[in-house]
Amino acid sequence: MARVPLIAGNWKMYRTAADGAALARDLCRRLGSRGGVEVAVFPPFPALAAVGAALAGSAIALGAQDMHWEKEGAFTGAVSAGMLLDVGCRFVILGHSERRQHFGESDGTVQRKVRAALAAGLTPIVCVGETLGERDAGQPLAVVSRQVQAALEGVTGGDLPRLILAYEPVWAIGTGRTATPAQAQEVHAALRRLLGEHGGGSATRILYGGSVKPENALALLGQPDIDGALVGGASLVAEQFAQIVEAVPVA
Ligand code: 13P
């Protein structure tokens, strides 16, 4: 089954509302209506509305970097799926390794968020990935399998096409050190098999993330089980992000 590639820009804790809107307008100018590939950007919460307004009428979609699993409540600092939909989000990144590392995100909280996002009609991008220590110990597949199994608990096979996985080896994030296309493909193929055991898989997109740049995008995106990229640093530079989008091999 054909999977439409997705290039997602995770802006992390960068860009104010005004700066984010300017970056979004720049991306709209550069990317126009390029077919055969989906593009989405993930600004920080306070910039979502302004970036959404700047993207209006374009083919670039809006997403958020995290959410809470409850609809509302006394959860200081948190936002719900409904609030993200209200401000125009279609996607939400869940379980990013920076949330796991710095904010106590666990497999259990990711699981609750995935279910809440799907129930609300948001498309979750569920991030998994091993640390350098775990890779050196020969365990990358065991780690990502555990993370995916947990995230998918309670998710039916029928929901899998609405979910996106992102393989982001922690040692490749922000380090300039990318997984080789073969290393990434090996993990993506294992994730695809795991999705198959869960009753789906062929329609689920699996993105690669970790120091994706214009120079390495083509080789990574050419792998059979790599369906797009989750881009950090390079997504903050319109020219680089546009070059990554243009590197997608369009069928
Ligand atoms: P970098 O592209 O800056 O390595 O970040 C990757 C990432 O964490 C995207 O979510």
C-alpha cells in the first residue's frame, strides 16, 4: 500500500509567535503546493495560533509537540487534544525522547496520550529510540519494541493507519551524528513487522529523526521502510527544511 511521505518539522523550544509566523510564510513561499508529500510544522504552544494563521490556505499542516491525556482539569501547564484541535492542529508528537528524558514521560503516559489523541481525532506521531548505551549493548530493537508495544496497547489494528511512528535514536538527536541508512532501515523494518503482529503495518508511516539534513535526506528517504522525516534543527531554517522536502523521492 502506498504511504504518502511526511516531512515534519519539530521546532522544539524555538521561535516566538511572530518569528514562527515569519518562518511559516517563508516555507509557504518555498514549498508552494508540492504534490506527493505531506509537510507539517510543530511550533511551541504559544506560537500555534499565529503559525496556523500564516499557514492558512497552504498545504502545510500544523501540529503540537505534546498534550495531556485528559480532556480538561486541574493540570497546570498542560493542554488537551481538544485545545490543540481548536487551534488548528492535525498532528501531535508524543513520547519524544526529550520529554522522556527531561519531563518524566514514561511508556505508560505515552500510552494514555496515544489513546486520547486517536479518540479526539488527532494524528499522533509516537517517538521511540534507543540511547547510545542501549545501542552499544546491542539492544536497539529490544528497546524500541518495548516502547512501541506499550504505546500501542489498547490501539486496534484498524486505528494503525491513523498513527505514525518516528524512530529517533537518542544518540543522533542534535548531535550531527545520523544513523546510516542501513541502520535506520533495519529498525524501521523491525517496527513494520511489529505493527504487522498488531494487525496492521503496511499503511502506517514510520519517520526517521535524528540530525536529518539536506545532505543526508535523500539516502535516508530512499529506504523502503522510511516514510519521511522528523526534523529538528534543520526545520528552523526555511531553506534547509525546503531542501529536505524536495529530497523526498516522489512516486
Ligand atoms: P535534530 O534534527 O536537531 O537532530 O532533532 C531531531 C528531533 O529530535 C526531531 O524530533
